[in-house]
Amino acid sequence: MAWTWPTAAFFIFVLLAITTMGIWERFSPGGNPRRGVLGLDTTRGDRLFISILGSAFIHLAWLGLFGTPLWGALVISILYFITVFRWV
């Protein structure tokens, strides 16, 4: 894997997301799972993991179908992230 600025930005985002979730959990514990559209009981951490994993697959699919640039995949991933945290 080539360490380019976009690669570094992705890993920095993941680190910041996990740190933010940790701080959020410290000040506002959300240990009660929530049942979403898919019938899964998920916590905030579960939804973060699902969002990051799904975003990786969205970007890989975009690369396979359209190539670069990845702005379209980024927009779809942000909408996916919002959808997962809102309804899943």
C-alpha cells in the first residue's frame, strides 16, 4: 500500500472517529443497544464499525466501476454514514 496523503487522511479520520466516539461515550454513556431497520441491536460503536466497513466497500466498488476520482464515493459514503447512525 502506498502511503499517500489520501491514505494518511483516511487513517487519521479513523483515529479521530474512534477518539471522538470514546470521548462521547465518556460524557454521555450510550450502553443501551438500539434496534434498527435490519433488526439488529447496535450500540454507537457497532454503528461506527458498520459505517467504516461499508464506506471501505463503497470506495472499492467505486474504484472497480468508475476509477478515480473518488468524490462520488465520498458523497455516497457520507450519506451511508448518516443513514447507519440514524436508522440502523
